[in-house]
Amino acid sequence: MMEIVTTICFVLLGLAMLAVVVRIIRGPTLADRILGLDTITVLAIGIIGVFAVRSGRYLYTDIGIALALIGFLSTVAFARYLMQRSSK
């Protein structure tokens, strides 16, 4: 039963990832692209979490937490760059 549920989760997260990649490519503004990159980070954390549940190795949750930290810092850096760019 757990394999079916995790497979469904992988498929849904993959479809969401595909939709976000399309949004990044088509996004009219830089802010849309930054938001898309942040969303990809969140989806990647979800994939890592589902993989941790499926494999039974919860070491992957540490990797997800590290990725969340890096994703947060990169989003802040991109937002800061965007603010400096718009003020010039």
C-alpha cells in the first residue's frame, strides 16, 4: 500500500515540477522566475521526503532540511538583488 501511495506522490510532484519549469520558461518577469525557482526547491524537498518515507531511511530528511536552508537563503539573495535592481 505504501508503494502505491508514494508512487502517486512522485507522479504528482513530478507533474507539479513540470508545470513550474514551464512557468519559469514563460514567466514574463524576473520575479516570476525567482518564485518558480523557490517552488522547485519546495517540490524537491517534497520528493526527498517521499523518498525518505519509501526507503525507510530518514537520513534523507536531514538532506531536505539542508536544501530548505539553502533554498531560503537563495530566495532572499535573489529578492535582495531584485530590490537593488529596481531601485537603480
